[in-house]
Amino acid sequence: MVDIFVWNSMIKAYSSSQSPKISILMYNKMRVCENIAADNYTYPFVFRACANVCDVEKGREVHGVVLRRGFDSDRFLQSSLVNFYAVCGEIGSARKVFDEFPEKDVVFWNTMIMGYAREGMVFEALEVFEEMLEVGEVKPNEGTLLGLISVCTALKDLKMGREIHGYVKKEMGLSREVKLGAALIDLYSKCRCLDDARKVFEEMPEKNAVVWNSLICGYCQVGSLHEAIDLFRQMGNSNVKPDRFTISALLGVCAQTGAFSLGNWVRKFAENNGIWDAHIGTSLIDIACSIHGDIETAARRFSGVKAVREMMVEKGICKPPGCSMIEIDDVVHEFLVVDKSHYRSLEIYTVLDELSMKLKMAGYVPMLALDEENIESHPST
């Protein structure tokens, strides 16, 4: 006879596999077996499986079983329930379970914070973090802060990011928290605050490849080729060696800035040090296509440009879309061409239409030659 330990082991294994539905099917099968009953170790894995397939109906059914069987006081089980609801977008239900549980550990708090983070509810995530500090029973750990920093990075929220940074410096420091340092560098880089990113970098006594790459990529994102190459050389002289992510970032900025000879130097470095993969090869093709395409455009040889663009499409290469950024009240707003995803896009385009009309009335005549040749389509958002 198969005992509960074996059932739980199988349900657990499938819950994190590529076939989480099998975990739910096994749970259903176990329920009809005589002399076998699910325990407090079974349900967390069932909730995980339900979360992975976003089966809200089944998850709610299992939640009801948990309540009827009196397992609602199990911390690990309830934490997995919060995660299930949050992953499935049922953030209200997640918060209800969270609020009703009296003794929360750091995993419990982190689960709720990340639940809000997944929904892009940055202020609610910060409120839970502040509540965690006020209660004082549990201290935030690295997972808590990494989750919050990832939210700030995704939303380019400098104000909240700086608050989290202040807490890290005061309570934890960056002497041993390498992951936090790398995350902060990435945050400031994405918000184009490279001076702040560099300051975090310099304050870290220990730097691994992720830390170096975060700042190098930051310089690459803003097109600061010389700073990126200088840091790359410093990295080569340290005890941390560049990897394929470093090389790919540098080749990317070489493509953007048209620095073909420098890109060739980076390529040789990669070859000599055995750093090579498909991504690097694709980046080199991108450089060649970018340079060739820009030369053709400048000469107005539109048929040649079209051929280059078609080759890029065939090889699955996309030039990074041009964008503009503006910082207002510590929040960075990013815009692409024909971008209407911004929450105030209606107001923005209304003002732009008014400006366009005034320009025409003042005698401005746009150059439409490039548009007529349809050199390349606008990037989609």
C-alpha cells in the first residue's frame, strides 16, 4: 500500500514540473483512496500546482477543504495559499488570507510583497513593507529587498528605489550583500542615473561578474561606450573575468554607436579568451547590419537599405527601438515611436497635435522622403 509520504513526494515533484496538472490529478486520485488522507504537507504542493496552471476554481475548492479540515493555522500552508491567489491575480483574496493569519514569518511577508509586485501595485507593496517594519516581529531579508528593488526597476520608480537603498545602507550595508548591490546598480542604470549606479559600485568591496556586468550594461544602455570599455578593461585586470553577458552588452553598444573597429576588438578578446556563444555571434551580425544600413541610409541608397533590413529580419535580428525618457517627480517615463501605452497618452497626443498644427501655420514643411521609401517600420510597443 502506498503511504501518504509517497503520495506527497509525487504531488510535490509534479507541482514544479512542466506538467503541474498531473500533480492536481494525483491529488484527486489520492482523495478517493481508502485509508489515505491529505495532510498539511500535501496542500502547499497542490496550491503550487494550481498557481502554475492558474486554476483558480480548483485552488478555491482545495482552500475550502483546508478550512473544513482545520489546517488554516499552518503557516507554510497559508503562505502557499497567499502565493497561489497572488500568482493567479486574485490579489484581494491573497490579502484576506494574509490579514487573517496572526503569526507571519519573513516568507509570509515576502509572499504578499511579491504578490503586489507582480500586479504592478508598487505603493501597496511598499505599504506592506512599511507595515512589516512597524510590526517589528520579523526583519526584512535579502529576498524582501530584492523583490522591492525589482518593482522599482520595472516601474523606473526612483523615489521608492532610493528609500529602499537608504534602508539597505542603514540596516544591512553592501559589504556582503552582493545581490542587493547588483540590483541597485541595475535600478539606477535603468533610470539613467549612472552617477548613482557608479557610487553603489564603488562602495562595494566585493564585486562578482553580475555586479561588473550591471554597471557595464548601464553604460551601454545610455550609449556611453568609452565608460563601458574603460570599466571592461578594469574588470579584465581584476580577479573577475568577463563573460558572455559582458561581451554581448559591449557588442550591442558598438552596434548602436557604429564603433565597428572597437566591436572587432571586443570580438577578438572573446575569441582569445574562449568566450563565445550564439548570442555573441548574433551581436556581431547586428553590428555589421547596423553599420551597413546606416551607410546606405546616409547615401540615400534605399534599395540597399531594404536588402539589409530584410537580411536582419531573416536572421531574427532587431535593432533596439529608439526611445526618449523624461523624469518627473522621481519617476522616469519612457516613450517609443508611435507609443500609446502611457496612461496619459491621450493628453500627450492632444498637445502634440496642437504643436504640429502651430508648426504648419508657422510655415514648417516636414521631410517625408524617408517615410515614402518605407525604410523600416515603427517598433511596436
